[in-house]
Amino acid sequence: MTSFVRRRARHLLPPVVGAVYLVLWIVAEAGRSDLTGHVLVVAAFAVAIGLAEWMPATALGLVVVVPVLQALHLLDRPRATTWPEYLAIAIVVAVVGAGRSGLLRWLAVPVLGVASVAAAWAMAVPTVADPDVWGSWTGTHSGTRSDLVLLSLAIAGASGIAWAVGVAIGAAWRTTLARTRVVAAERETEVTTAELRAEQERARIARDVHDSLAHSLAVVVSQAQGAAAIAGPGAPAATTLRDIADVSRSALGDVRALVERIQGTGPAAVHGLTDVPDLVEDMCELGMQASFEQHGEPTTVGTATGGAVHRIVQESLTNVLKHQGRTASALVVLDWRGPGLGIVVTSRGDEPLVHLDGAGSGIEGMRERARLAGGWLRAGRGDDPDEFVVTGWVPTEDAR
């Protein structure tokens, strides 16, 4: 729930900033004449700000296209009181710089360069039909070329600083969040290790109870049925022996049901397969290139099995974060095409977030969870030096 609220808040911030930008411009320019056509320009910039987080590529395109169209006189050019509208360029590249897409983050640099030159051209280069440009607003006579260079550098510099600040804020936020999650994961690992030991003990006791009582009750059922057959259908003892067999058979079923309940309780039942995509999305929030795939038609799994799969994926992604860094790439695959559920977590990265002393217990815990669910798990280096692969299998209800 916290992750969901955080994502929503981050997505809603740019639209709020865009709305404030538009309102402030309307308030500042209220009452001035000949500004009707310019509303379209400012509205386009406001839309670009609002889309900077949701659709960053579209936002970057808008902050280039609008100044270019102004420079070509296809949209209203800025005036002495409206030129601060180009603050939108800085806002958009700052938001994109703070985003989690590395490609778009660096694409924002040439975009702000092109947008700055186009904006400076629209402000500084006069025409016969429209001589109202920067030189006439400021009363300077340095020349069009000098004004063009100066304005280009000023807008690009301000936007570049905004972009750098956005990149720094985004990196700091993702690093802090990653470290917080690692600490939380380590604490949870300690708790779940104790819970896993308790689960193992419960499973051992359940197996011992099942093996001893089930065997004894099965012998009672067999002996009672045999004695009833020897006594004959009309013998008084036959009815009693059949009752003993029926009661013993019912008790055997109760023992099996009790064992299944014991093995199906515990923390594994808190989360299930439906929570796996959220785990992947949480890693994406940190800047990791994480993705989730399913192959085949999902079938029914038990609560304990679903919880075990969730824990395996969670621990695998936490290990990626700790040992390969938040810039790593990870692919989580659930494969339903075989006689059970296959689990594959493949990751690549060589920038560990923390350096741990000694081997941890995460992989052993995952192996034990898979074993308790009736499956298996293997983990190790892949084909590449910086690749790590976790492969597991657990039975489904249909495969049992």
C-alpha cells in the first residue's frame, strides 16, 4: 500500500506543477491585450509539464516543437512579459532527469539544447512583420547575433542546471530508498529465518505424526476389515469390526487433513502469486530494469505454495539489489507450461549496493521454502560473469 501511494504521489506532482504554471501565467497576464493566441502556447507547455512523469518522451517532444513553431512564426512568439514561459523547458528536463529511465534522462540533454536555441531564435530574431524582440524589450543594441547566442546559452544553462539537479535528486532518492529496502529486507530475513525454522519443525512434527499414526491406523483398518471378513457377514462381531474399520478410516483422513493444515500455515500464507508483479514494480521504482513475464495458462496453487513462490521471488530480487545494484536488470518468469510451476529469476549487474561479510542465508532459505512446498531450487552464476540465475519448481494442484 505504501509503495502504491508513493507511486501515485510522484505521478500526480508534475500535473499539479503544470496546473500551477498555467494558473500563475493567467494571473500574471490577466488584463493585457492580444494574449488570446498565446494561451495555446502556454497551455502546451503546461501539458508538457503535466506529462513529464507519465509520458516523458511526449513532454520532451512538446518543449522542442513549441519553440520551433514559434521560431517559424506558426505559433505566437513570446513578448516582453511572456518570455518567462520558457521556464517550462527547465521544469520538464528536471522531471525527466529525476525519472528512472536512463535513456530518456540523457536524451533530455540534446533536447534542452535544441529547445534553447529555438526559444532564443523566437525571442531574438526580428522580422519585417514582427520587429518586437529581445533587443527592443531591453533597449540594448548589441545585435541580433549576440542576443541569439546570449539567450541560447542562458536558457540552456538554466535548463542544464535544472536537469542536473533533477538527476541528483532522483539518484539520491533511489539510493536512499534502495538502502532503506535493503535494511528492511535484512530485518525481514532475520524474522523469516526464525519463522522458517519454526515451519521446518512443524513440518517435521507433521511428517512424524503422519508417518506413525497413518501407518498405525492403516494397520487397524486392514486388520478390522480382515477380521470382519473371517467372522462372516452374519456374525455379531462383524458389525463391530466394520465400525472399527470405518472409525479408523475416518481418523486417518482427519490426520491427513490436520497435517496439511499444519504445513499450510505460517507467514507464507500472507502473500501469494498476485503480489509478485508488485515486487517487480517496487524494483522498477528504484531504477532497476525489472520486468515480469508469465508463460502458459495459470492454474491453481495452494496457499502455502503461492506464499513460497512470493518469498522466493522477493528474496531473489532483494539479492539482486544488494549484490548487483539498483542499476541491474532483472527478469522474473513464471512458467506454467510444464507439470507444475517453473520459477526463473535472471539478473545482470556489477554495482553492488552493499558489501556483505561472508555468505548469507537467503539462498538456503529459498531452497528450504521450495522443498517444503514439494519442489526444488537452484541458484548460481549464469553464462556471463555478471549474470546470476535462480531456477526453481513447485508443484501445482493439477500436478499432484
